[in-house]
Amino acid sequence: MLKFLEAFNIFLLPWIFFQALGLPLSLPNVAGTAAALLILLQGVAYWHLKRVQIATAAAFLPWAPVFYHLKYINWMALGVASSTIIASDVFTTALGRDTLPGLAFLFLAVAEQINYFYVQLMYDNRNDLKWLANKGLKKSHLAGDLRRWCQKKRSGKRQYQGT
């Protein structure tokens, strides 16, 4: 169900901002939106693959190496989007309709990057809230999957070092 909500947001959010509200498709707005949609798309892929992992009783998340690299590539993409928004604001446009939606999408992208790859930011039920109150932030599901994959990868390297 979660992957469908994430997939729906990929289409809904740009439609609301750029069609329904009529905000301009300026370079800063497109850069921020693209960064957010890129990371939301990864969330859709992750939840789909997580479901596959559970259904097949696989020990590790399918495509874990891809997500491992995306964790770092995303920060570069966020840097490019940030630079685009800042440069556009400084050199061509005033802060406003041409920049603020892109900035909002950029903040969404950063929050989703943290939420998927590091710590869970959404605490929407009693058990999650209890965890948050007693133990603090939880590691994200993807962070746990990547940790397990990295441990397997490291232990596999040690196995072959002596031969």
C-alpha cells in the first residue's frame, strides 16, 4: 500500500503545484521538483523490492547494491539542485513564485533522503510514538537492509582473503 501512495505522490505533487496552482516551470522549481521525484521514485522501488524480498523469503533486499550507491549519489543530486536554486535566485530571479516551490520540493527531497536512507521521520501510530518517546529515532527500514547487505559483503571478502 505504501508504494502506491508514494507512486501517486510522484504524479500528484507536480500536478498540484504546476497545473492546479499554475506555478511557473522555472529552472529552480524544476530542479527542486526533479530532486524530490527522484527520491520518491526510489522509495516506490524500495517498497516494491521489500515486498518481493518478503514474498520470496530472500535473505537480502534485491538490488541492495544499487540502493547503497544511490544513498551517496542522491546527495550529489541534492547538491546540484541546491546550487541551481541558489544560483538562479542570486543571478536571475527574486525569491518568489519562480523559486519557493523548488525550494519546498528540495526540502521534501532532503527529508525523504533522510527518511529512506538514515532514520525514520514518520511516526504515525501508537507503537512508533512510544518508540520515539522511549528510545529516540528509529533507523529506517532501508538503512537496516543496507547494513545487513554491507555486513554480508564484508564477511564475504574476509572469507576469500586467505586463499
